[in-house]
Amino acid sequence: MQDNPSLPIAGVVAYCAFCIFGKMYMKSRDPWQWRKILAVWNLSLCIFSWMGAMRTAPQLVYNLSTMSVRDNLCTDPRITIGYGSCGLWIQLFVLSKFPELLDTFFIVIHKKNLIFLHWYHHITVLLYCWHSYVTYSPAGIFFAVMNYGVHAIMYGYYFLMAIKMKPAWLNAMCITAAQISQMVVGVALTIAAFYYYYTEGPIKCKIQKQNNIAALLMYGSYLFLFAQFFVTRYFKKVMAGRKKEV
């Protein structure tokens, strides 16, 4: 992966081309009816995410119980994560950002609204995860565990939606709230990492400055966009409904 930095860039270029030309192609055509395939796809990602969470979360819990927060954010991940099953599932997490681009394929062929947050998130998370992995980001396991956990719930929700079996207690607002919580923790971790980096220096705190800047910008923008989406989608919708009732 370190020897092939052009791969994620090529993936992003191909993805952007599909977003543009795919929408142009579908503009004058009827939506495809791929609900069953979509259900299988979401179920597959749900199972994969649960497996990833179960293989990485125990290692993170162990690290937090045996090491300080500073050591978790500054120590070389080849020491804190290693090359065993957790290390494998961290790598699979990074590589999974390529097949996850197919989420957009289903949006386009079903002629759903392709919002900025969706494609911006897919592009930036792919590039950031790849860069974090090849530069040995110490905080990578935190981000992987959070993302695995949220995706396990999110894709499970999408699967139930696709087969029309969603329980009444589970709704999209819960998913968005979980995503916002993930972004809050992400911003807090990057700020904490910067504190240790500037306090102790790059020799003692094994953080790559550019990668952490990218993390702060990425999680900060996600937090703003998801919060904006949450307010627009749920609060304004509720307020508009109440005005109509009045």
C-alpha cells in the first residue's frame, strides 16, 4: 500500500466520474428495481462490520485498560495493534472503503437524491484511511472501532428497510445521532493527539502532523455536515409539520 499511493486517487477519480456520468445516464431512464440485491449488499456490509468490530474492539479496550490515553494516541500502532487478527481487520477496514463506494451505485440506479454529504464522505474517508494506514497513525484503531460499530448498526438498518421489516423503535434519527457522536469523539481525539504532539514532540509522540491535520479537518467538516443534516432533516421537518397543523 505504501508503494501504490496512486490506487486510492484512481479510485476516487473513477468514483467521481461515475457520480457525474451515472446520473446523466439515468436521467432519462426509469429507476432500476434492485431492492433484493440492495438488501443482500447491506446485509453483507452489516455482517462484515460486526465481525470487524468484534475483532478490533477487544484490542482497543485492552489497550485503554493497560495504557494511558497518551500512550494510546502516541505509540506506534505496530506495537499497540500488532500484526495479528486485529491488525488484519484494521487493514480490511481501510480496504473496505473501496467496495463501500458501491453504496452510491445503488443511489444512482434507483434515482435517489445524491447529496453532497454522501459523496464527500466517501471520497475523503477513503483517502484519509489509506493515508493513515501507510503512515502508521496511532489513533487509527479508535476510528476503525467507531466506524465498524456505527456501520454495523447502519447497514443493518438499511437491510431491514430494504426488506420492509424495520422495527418501530429503530429510525434514521438514531443512526444520524450515532454518526454525530462518532464525529464528536473523532474531533476530540485529534485535538488530544495534537496536544501530546506539541507537548512532547514528534520523536516521543509518533504522530504524522499532516495526517492529524487532515483528521481534524475531516472530522470537523463531518461534524458540521451531519449536524446540519440532522437539523434540516428532523427538526425543521417537525417544525414545518406543526405549522401546518396550526
